[in-house]
Amino acid sequence: MKTWAEMIERQRLERLAMTKIERTTQEQEMTDIVEKLTNGTGVSLDDILGPSRLASIASVRQAAYWYSREGGISLNTIGRFFNRDHTTIIHGCRKHERRAGL
């Protein structure tokens, strides 16, 4: 018979494993989105993930935020992927929507 502590630890480990699987799937989704945008726009992956504030790069990055968000990925997860704060992701999504007329 398992002790209470062993049961709690097992549940914790199961939750961690599920979180890792979800995170990996979401990261793959965002990678796919960024790859499609780089192929379609000619902006490099390094530029999209980098710190550049050039409008031509920022607009593609903001589109990636929006597509990721539309895919149901949380703001914090998108922010971690792009190394940005979640409020930057919100701003980028809104800016993309205004630009695209959505």
C-alpha cells in the first residue's frame, strides 16, 4: 500500500509530464507558424525572434503572435517562446488586428 506522500508525489509527476507534453506541442505549433511566416515574407527566423524594432520585422513578429494566440496558446507561453512579456504579446496581437482589419 502506498503512503499519502507517495500518492501526492506521483500525481505531481503526472501533472509535470502532461505540462511538458502540452508545452512541447505548443512550441512546435509556434515553430511551424514562424517557419511559414519566414517562408512567406522573407524575414529570417533570427529577425523574428530577435530584438529588432524595424516595422517590417515587427509586423511579421506580431502576426506570429496573433496566429499563435488564435491557435489557443496562452499569452505567457507565447511570451516565453518569443522572449517577451505577455503584455507585449497583447499589444502585438491588437496591432496586427488593426493592421489586417480583423
